[in-house]
Amino acid sequence: MENAQKQSDRLIDLQEVIALTAVSRSQIYNLMKHQNFPTSLSLSYGKANRCSRWSFNEVIDWIEQKKVNRAVA
């Protein structure tokens, strides 16, 4: 991965995760459930978890790992 893309981490919302990965919302949560996708960070207070964000770098690393695995398979 290029250093320019990964210089500083930032938090991204679900819509950006979907745009980066082309994976549906339900599939992202299913992958997280089975520990096959970076987990989200909850920025909410109380029981309502309405503000989840992902690490941009972790999502990019996940995409890069998928590319490596594809090349090996």
C-alpha cells in the first residue's frame, strides 16, 4: 500500500466502508461477527449504538490482504 494513503488514520462511517469495499451493510456485519472484517468503534453513549466508525487504515489493510490472498490462491 502506498504511504501517501496510509499516512494518518481517520475514522470512517458505514457508507464510506461500503464505498471502499463494495460489500453490503449486512455482509460487513456478518464478516465482523465471524472476525473476518475490522471491528467498528462505538462512539455512542448508553445502550443505543447509533454511531459506529471504522479505522480507514484497517479497512484498507483488509482490502490489501484480500488482494494478497487472491494472488496466492
